[in-house]
Amino acid sequence: MKLATLRRGGRDGRLAVVSRDLKRCVLVPGIAPTLQAALDDWAALAPRLAERAAALEMGGGQADVMPFDAAQCAAPLPRAYHWVDGSAYVNHVELVRKARGADMPASFWTDPLVYQGGSDDLLGARDEVPFGDEAWGIDLEAEIAVITDDVPMGTGVAAAGAHVKLLTLANDWSLRNLIPGELAKGFGFYQSKPATAFAPVAVTPDELGTAWRGHKVHLPLVSRINGADFGRPDAGTDMTFDFAQLIAHVTKTRRLGAGAIVGSGTVSNYDRSRGASCLAEKRTLEQIESGSPRTPFLRFGDRVEIEMLGADGGNIFGTLDNRVTRAAS
Amino acid sequence: MKLATLRRGGRDGRLAVVSRDLKRCVLVPGIAPTLQAALDDWAALAPRLAERAAALEMGGGQADVMPFDAAQCAAPLPRAYHWVDGSAYVNHVELVRKARGADMPASFWTDPLVYQGGSDDLLGARDEVPFGDEAWGIDLEAEIAVITDDVPMGTGVAAAGAHVKLLTLANDWSLRNLIPGELAKGFGFYQSKPATAFAPVAVTPDELGTAWRGHKVHLPLVSRINGADFGRPDAGTDMTFDFAQLIAHVTKTRRLGAGAIVGSGTVSNYDRSRGASCLAEKRTLEQIESGSPRTPFLRFGDRVEIEMLGADGGNIFGTLDNRVTRAAS
């Protein structure tokens, strides 16, 4: 099934079941008012939501069915209790470090790298994304994210995959020119990782069919900047750590609460003809090839689209289509 | 006023107004079911909660007043949307780095250091705190935390202080032996910072009287290990960045949502006779003095208490009294 959060009824919006073709939707207040409420009691409520989704697919003249409009969507979870982002495409990490002349420790191939993002302000797929200064080095990062139920502390890789209840797409905006100073302080990212934007729709793994296997999504992740193709790397290729491994890593010393969001990090393929999922990677390749980057970071007014099409050409999660703007001062 | 969350009615508990002497409390379902709900609409609801608190102080035989029992409390916010912890007592950072022979950049005195903690699982003041392995180097970190309302992006220091709506205490457990490996990866803490525990009660700034000034709490923060005094540094002394400065720092590139928790970091004084608020500091001093640390990290069964007494000797936030246990495997 496909789920979305419509912007109404307060900070957490209202949960809607969405048709597979993203054309119709229906609010489900009788089952759960919000996606967080559904995730809090997922085992009991998911079958009821699935039933409603099946009825929606059957069509029929239910009076409460509405046209689905991605512009009315908040992030599937407009605010969440945990947002941890991996860096699972290690070839990307290796490449970026190479450009600045730094070797990558061999342990990066076996020990996942993760950071914790702000989860109190998750942006919708059509939101304007305000930044204070273009000089901060505004970049997109197109990635896959999963949403879990409750995951106990010490969950092993074998048990972790079953905790993936939903998948969606994210644009984990980065402020590249704030990163070096911040990482030099040793405590990781904070100012350099502003609010993340999410696709209009989150889907259960079965919606991906055979494209969801080995706890990876085997489909190209498409991104465009100002309408021009930017990248379409395959999210199932070159993913060093699958989502089960990421979840096992993050629950080594803690549990995850229902509704935790776990990201893949920027999707990246060795096959450079697939393009990139962030400007940093493109600029790094330019630097390696010609001594300096040519492609600028994003500017106020730039538009970034991210989407994923199924084998049948259908848009799975809806399209992120965010415009970068100057923050009100 | 003083507020607590009683462990009933689901994952977010139920909001209670608590008497100043921590002896009585009353649920306030007619005002707000949970603390998060109160913070989501603080300007409208805080005056009504304050009225209820005033009535509770007056005494009287209201049928719904109950004895207050800290053992029935969850964390004031059992789960939150944002938990960012500063490291505002820079002398502590300088000391710990000195012990490992590392200079501290001068910018640390002017540019706050913060990290983002997991907020989906905040522990109550009497919870057992499970860890997988004593070899991880289990440590306490006694600190002050504030809870904000909505804070816009780009809030300056002058405006930031007014966003402090509540204060409480936290024990931000650290796994010291996991930190070096994790920080070496460059992305900051994750596995080395497990779930944080909070005091039973959160209070509005006016409850602190003149002890709340300059956006600092000018009172000793008391910690005990297995019943023995461990430290009582003054939280208002040697705090390089006050809470207004911390909030301004964390909102440079993002907004904070209502109910965001901002921590001070381990409270630490130059006056070593005040003791410490974490074992790492004590061990560092031992290493500087005698070449090696003598005090071990915490062991399964150890008990850690943290509290703060007002000028009148009254317990302000209630006492954190957590026992370290071996996680079920």
C-alpha cells in the first residue's frame, strides 16, 4: 500500500491511503489519524490500512475518495522521533576523500558510517527550502529512506530487515561549505545538515515487488536540476551496507522507536555514466579530471526533482520537487 | 510551575502538574493530554497550566489530587522530536583533550560544539539503564537541559532566551570506549551515545527565581555514585555558552520545533574541589596527576543519582536515580 500525510489537522497532518497510480486518496481517521499513530500500533493497524488500500484500488464510488495532490502533502512524517542517515554507498565516500587527497580507512568497507539528522522539521515534497546564504554551498543528496517499527537494542542483521515497514525517498540537503569547519570540531554535522525533504508518499516493501530484495531497492533513483537530467544511479548497485545492516548497526547500543527513519546516504554508482545524486560528487569528478570543479552549488531559485520509477514506468513515491529560496531575514 | 509525565495512557504518558514540594500532583487532561501537546500550543495552554499549578499550591481537598511518585514518571518528554546537546563548559573539553595530548583550537571558546542525540527513547528518572558490555566504558554525564517552543531559523542571541520554556536535568550516558573509534570516522557520535535519562520534573524558569539569570542556572548540580558524593559543580560558573547562545547556534541553518531539548553538556568547574559530572573528567585529572586513571567506569549494578537543590534546600527537579544493568541478550 501507499500512504501519505495531507497538510491538515495540525502539525502531524492527516494520514491518507493513496492509490497505486497516485491519482486518488482517502483519509482514514477511523483507523489512524496520523502516520505516527499507525506506526505506533503497526501490527494491528497495517492490515486494516491494507484493506482500505485494496478497496481503493477496486475503485467504486466511495464518497470519501479524493483526487491525490502531491502539493497538499507534508512529509510522510512531518516530524519524527529519530532520523539517522547512513553513508552506505562507500564508493561515494572514497571518491570525495580522494578529491581532497585523503585516504579512506579500510574499516569503512565493514563498519557503517551514520549521522543523526534533525527530525523535528521534515519538509514536504513541494516545500520551498529556505537557506540563509548561497555561499554555504547548497547541495542536494538524493537517497532512499526506510521507516521502522520498534526495533530492540542488539537486533542482529538477520532480524533487522523485518523491521522495515515503509520506504520513501529523501533529499538530505547539505551545506557543503559549512562541513569542513564543522567536522574539524570532531562532533559531526549539525549546522551543515539543515531540514531534510521527503517524497509525497511512503510505500510498504511489497509495492516494490522484486525490486526490493536483499534489503536494497534495485531501481534507478532519478534526479533533475532545473528540469535537466542530473543522475539516475541504481540504488541496488554498489550499496555496501543494506538496510538490515544499517539497522543492526544503529541498534547496537540503543533501541529504535516506532517511526524511526533510516537513510541510505547519497546513492552513487561506480558507473559514472549514471550521473550522481549530489553536486559534491560531480564536482569531485570534475576536480579529479581537470583540476577544479566546474559545476556550481545550488542557487536561490533552483529547482531539484527526485523520483523513482518502477519496472512498469509508474512513479512509485511521487516526485520531490523543491525550490531553493532565500530565507527571510 | 512544575510538570511531569506519568507513565500511563500510551507511549507519551500523561501530563501532570506537580506541587513545588514534589509531594502532590494532578493530571490535566482538560488542558493537555501530554507535555508535547502542551508545548505545541504553549502560549495558549501555559497560562491555564499555571492556574492549575497555583490552585494545587493552595491545597484544598480536590478529589483529583494524587501523591506524586517519581517512580511513576517517564521522562518529561518520553520521546521528543529534537535533542541537541552542547558542550558549553569548555574547560571540560580542554581538560579531556589535554589528557590525550591534543591542543584545543582557540575557536572552541567562541564557536559552540553540539551534537545531536537520539530522541525516540528518553529514559525516566528511575529506569534501569541497560548496556550490552561493561567494556564499552559506561559513564554518566550530569547536565542541565532546556525545552523550547518553536524557534525560527536565524534566531539571534538576543531573541533566543525567550524560547526557553522549561528546564530539567539529564544524564547523557556515554560509552567512552566506543568514542575514539567513532569520532575517528569523522561523522560524530552515534553508538557511543545511547539513550539519555531525564529528571522526573521539568520546571518553568520562574521556579528558579534569581538562580536563573543570564540564561544560566546558578546552582550546584549534585551527582552521587552508589550513594557517595561525586560532584557538585555550579552550573552557572564556567559555562562558556549560555542557553541563548546555544539556541542561536543551533538555529543558524534550521528552525527548532516545539519541544526541542537543548542540553548544556557535562557541567564542569575549574575549581576541582567541586568534583566532576562525569567519570571521564575525574579519570583525566587522575591521569594528569599520576600518569594513569584510577577510577573505573560504571559497572552493572551501579547506581547514579543526579539532583539540584534550590537556595531553600528544596529539590527542584526531583532526583534521577538510575541503575546500570546488563542488557538482555
